Amino acid sequence: MWDALWIDVDIATCATPGDYGRIENGAIGVQDGRITWIGPRGELPGPVEGLAAVLHEGEQKWVTPALIDCHTHLVHGGQRAGEFEQRLSGESYADIARAGGGIRSTVAATRAAGEADLLGAALRRLKPLIAEGVTVIEIKSGYGLDLQNELKMLRVARAIERQAPVEVVTTFLAAHAVPPEFDGDSDGYIDFVCDELLPGAVEQGLVDQVDAFCETIAFSPAQVERVFEAAKLFNLPVKLHAEQLSNCGGAELAARFGALSADHLEYLSAAGVRAMAKAGTVAVLLPGAFYTLGETRHPPVARLRGEGVPIALASDCNPGSSPMTSLLLAMNMGCVLFGLTPVEALAGVTRNAARALGLGDRRGTLETGKAADFVIWDIEEPAELAYRLGFNPCVEVIRAGAPTLVR
Ligand code: DI6
Ligand code: FE
């Protein structure tokens, strides 16, 4: 006997690239939190009454893998609506950052915030993501930039897993900006990141992967390389904010270190695409940041597609460049702004998002042996998920085989 069985559902398994993996009138059997059987209902190994302890009837709604937000800065203090107004009156994101605003202003707010307040604010931002069927979220540090505050951010990220029905993947992003106490000494700060901050955070068991911001207004490829070498000493996978505002060759560097992903990528070169393809590095596109900053340069989607680089989409939820808490909106923007197909957009928040977090073997698609994390949607066809703006058709979220959210 299985623990549970879902019938009368249409399924998009996302198991094959370039395809929804449709199973119309399908069934999903669940055992010990995993999928033990999936296929057309007519091929079930017996009458539905005798197969599982609990039978769920889906009223012919659609089922997809649960969503995965593979790039967020969900934990942060304060907000930056003032900068939004500055940008609307003509200042650029880079100008504001150079003048000491931007990431640095969130660093001040995050350092000033208590752990309980940071957690409460992050949980409020998490709520709409969970309501859209997110069961895995990546959360970066990078607004603490000293040991005490980087640890504080990462502890809050871990605490989220105990307070909400999500799995959290933590990412150490101390190489996000130079803090005021290292003004004019970015190399000195990178030494501090590699010698003190990373080992300190790893020692507390708070780091799943390592990221950096490679950009003219942030850190050079040579500096990022030192952070990646430090990550290697701890056997931690790496990823990179690369080619967001200019082409620095970050994607090639990331590929050289076998990075799980390179993220943003508006200025990615043809050589960068090839390097990523060769290394199996996922391209994480962040249309919320492109939109919010009013960027005009598009990531090279046709080239990524042509070279077979897996494309993921994420919210980049952060107070500066992407104050967004919706993956459905990221899917819509991925299609409308970047030219993804709805099939690619769905794969981008399921199958390829799992790969971007190194979780591709157990999550992101609906296949036997994978986590029984899936969403039930009140839609007539899967393209509706990317098509609507500001409407959430999620009716139920199943996590490890158990309903966690019913709307
Ligand atoms: N790129 C981003 O989009 C975020 N970080 C980064 O390196 C923005 C962070 C912020 O503006 O607070
Ligand atoms: Fe980011």
C-alpha cells in the first residue's frame, strides 16, 4: 500500500528538456515523501481503492513540480524605495552605489536589525512565494559583511526552514560589496572574506554554497577567483553574479570552477555561453532586476538555447534591484522580456532551478524516486502559468507527499 495516490489530474512532469512532459488523466503514487509511481491512470497496477491509504481526486486540475526560487536575497533589513524614486528621476543603479547608497545602505539596515526582526520580515516576503507553490528557496548572505552580521543573516536563513514549509539552501555572499571599514581596500576585504568570514561561517555549518558579485562596481575576476579557491578548500559549490551591468568575463571564470550557475548574464559573450555549456553551468536569468533597473540589454537567450545551456529563472528578491516576491511573475517576464517560451519558463523554476542548486537528482521534476513536492493549479493548460500577470491559480501545495497549503 502506498501512503497516498492522486488521480484525475493532468500532469506536467518537466522531466524532458524542451517539453512539459504532459500526462493527461494521470496519477501519482507517493510513499515516504517520494514519488513511487507516476503515469497515465489507465496504467496503474490495480484498482485505485486498493493502492494507497489515502486517495486524492484532482478534478482534472494540473499538477507541476513544486517551484524552486534559486536566487534570492530574502533576508535583509530595511527597504530602498527612496532609491527607486532617485532612479525614476534619472540616477542609475551604479551611480547610487558609487555614492555609497545601494547595497551599502542595506548593509547598514541589516547590521542594525535584530535577528527576530530580520526573520519576521523575511517570513512576510516568503509568504507570497509559498502561496505560489515554492518548496525550495535559496537565500544569500551579503548584507552583513562582517563575521557577526554574516552569521546573523545565515542563521536567520536557516531558521526559516524551521518556521515555514520550505527547504532552504544558504549561500555565502560576503563578496557582495566592500564594507565601510575596508573603504579603498577591496583586496584587504577579500583576504578577510577568505581567511575569516568563510571559515567562520562554515564552522557554524551555515554555508551550502558560495557566491560573489563580479562587476566593475563590485569585485574583479581576480578577486572572485580567490573567493572560489577558498570555497574549494571546503569543497563548497560556487556560483556567480556575472555580466549583469558589463562583461567582465565572470561566466568563463565561473565555468572554470565548475560553477552550479552564473546569474544575471545580460552582457554574457558568445565565449561565455560556450564555457558555460561545456561546464554544465546553469544560466539563471533574473528578469525582475532587468525590469526594475530599466535595463535594455537582453541576455543572449537564443545563444544559450543553441548551445544547450540550461536556463533557470528566479526572483532575485532584494531591496535594491528586484523587490519581487513572485516566481509566476518572473515566468511571465522571462517570456515577455527575454523571449523564453512558457515551456522554458516552467522548466526555469522547476527542473533547471533544481540543477542551479545542485538538487537535480532529487527535485525539480516529477519522476519516480524524486521528492513528492508538487503544486495543483486551477488552470486549463500549463502555459497559463506564464501568461497571467498578478494572478495566482495555485490551489494546493504538496510537500514530501503531504498537503501543506490549501487555498
Ligand atoms: N546583483 C543584484 O541584483 C543584487 N545583488 C547583486 O549583486 C542587488 C543587491 C542590492 O541592490 O541590494
Ligand atoms: Fe542577486
